[in-house]
Amino acid sequence: MKAAGTTPLGAAGEEQTSRWVREMFDGVARRYDVLNHLLSFNLDKRWRARTVRRLRPILSRPDSRVLDLCCGTGDMLIAMEQEAQRKLYGSDFCHPMLTAAREKLGARQMRSQVVEGDALRLAFRDGTFDLVTVAFGVRNFANYAKGFGEIRRVLKPGGTFAILEFSHPPNPLIRWGNNVYCNKLLPVVGGLISGSRKAYSYLPSSVSKFPDAGQLSQILRDSGFQQVTYQHMTFGVVALHLARKA
Ligand SMILES: C[S@@+](CC[C@H](N)C(=O)[O-])C[C@H]1O[C@@H](n2cnc3c(N)ncnc32)[C@H](O)[C@@H]1O
């Protein structure tokens, strides 16, 4: 079994780890979108679009309350509002990422709102949401189970938790190619454009330490979720996990 949470080099304990992650995203917020699209060859947009299609039955219900946790610069939130056509909520603990999200939501005259907060200590009441999504955020939790416990708490009974996250391609050849790309090329290009080699070295190391889809499913079940399923995308480079609160 892999680590219980992310373990960036030079950070010890949950508090320090969370601070390390927040400061790292502070440093790349301005270039985050450009790099995200560039380094994923725009596949990130397709991964979010597929996730939104999968969540359409919940998003299209006019009374469903939706929270996009770790919303960053707001791409998942924007994609979901485009489907739902109403106000949704986003949350993240990195102020510069939220500033970018607010600018993007404003420029598109969207209704969704974002608030600052830590996913491991959510400021929402129990049973508030029908759907909580986290796109490329869970991997950065200092403690996965603690985050999942909080998400379960703020979901209504019967509510859905959706995780879109990097995973481990089952095919050895594709896994090898993906590892070479992530470990060799990505830190160099990401480091040059963002000015933070640290951030783009952390990315592949956080992915390699992250549980595979089967292990993550087990952590979700251990955290009290039911009907846990996943589907790989792009040969397993990414996985979409769905889980329900009983
Ligand atoms: C890789 S970005 C993903 C952003 C966005 N969801 C997307 O799809 O592009 C990860 C985001 O998770 C946020 N994050 C990581 N750990 C968090 C935590 N414990 N609480 C709140 N936000 C967190 C970071 O600040 C960052 O904005």
C-alpha cells in the first residue's frame, strides 16, 4: 500500500505538508492554466468534459447542490456550470489560484462562487451537497482518508463523490512511456515556463506515490463510501472514480 497522503520532500507532518503544497501552488498560479494545457496536450479539457458528461444526471437536476473542491483556477467548475446552467460552488486553499478562478468566472459572466478553505477542514455543514468533485486535487492531500472523511460529512445521504486524478496505466509499455515523459521531460519544460522546477518535479513524484485505481477504491470504501467504481481514461494515465455516501 502506498503512503496515506502526499509526502513532498522537505515537509514532515500534515500541517507542514499542507503549507508546502499551498505555497507550491501559490508560486505557479499565474502560469498554471497555460502549463496544464500544454503539458497534457490539451487532454485535461477532454478529461474534465468526460467527467461532466458522466455527472450530467446530477448536474442537470435543478435542485442539486454541487461543490468543486480544490477548484484551482476554476476549469472544472466552469465546465460543470456550462452543463448545469446555474450557480455551483468551488473551494481551494490557495489564494492566487482562487483569484484566477474569480477572474475567469467574471469574464464569462458565470454565477458560480469560490471560497477559500482547506479540504481537510471543510467549513460546510454536514449533509450540504449532492455532489462533491475533486479534479487533480486529491493527490495533494496530506491525508487522503481525512479528506475523504470530510467530503463524506458534507455530502447528503445518497450524495456522489467524483475524483478525477492521475493514475497508473496498467499496460507496462504505456506506464514506462508515461514515466519517462513525467520524470524527464515534464520537470524541465514545466520548470522553465513556470520558473518553479520544484513544482514540476513534485508533480511526477506525487503521482508515482499515489495509490493506483484499485488501492484508491479501497481507501474510499474504508472511508465509508459505497458503490465505488472507476474508469480509466487515456490508457489509465487518468482515472475517474465515483463513490456514493449511503
Ligand atoms: C493540480 S490543481 C487542480 C486544479 C483544478 N481542479 C483543475 O482541474 O485544474 C490542485 C489544486 O488543489 C488545491 N489543493 C490541494 N490540497 C488542498 C487542500 N488540502 N485544500 C484545498 N485545496 C487544496 C491546490 O491549491 C490547487 O489549486
